[in-house]
Amino acid sequence: MQTFTTESQAGFQKRQQELYQPVWLKAQNAIKEVGKENNLLYILDSSQGIILYLAEDESFNILPLVKKKLGIKTT
């Protein structure tokens, strides 16, 4: 039973990675394009939770621009 569970989880993770990879690459490319189009020096991924300090008055959220680039409608 334990072997089956372990193998099933490994298979699931592999398949999940295969399915997410194209989506991740598309998002990553859109982020890079937005960065180039807006002459940005760097883009931080705040979801990783490792930002120690961020001067909010000197930064902006590119998420709306990336969503637009990907054709994602926002409400």
C-alpha cells in the first residue's frame, strides 16, 4: 500500500509539472516582455516571501500589465 501511495504521488507530481510547465513558461515570458517594454531594472516575486524591504513609493505592481499581455480579463 505504501509503495503504491509513493508511486502514485510521484506520478501525480510528474504529470502536474508537465502540465504546469507550458503555463509557467508563458507567464515568465510575459513578465520578461513587460519588464523590457517598461525599461525595468528588476522584477521581484513577492510570493516567495523573501523581500526584506521594498520602497513602495518607488515601485509598482506589474500584475495588471502581465495579465493584459496574457489576455486575462480582470473584473
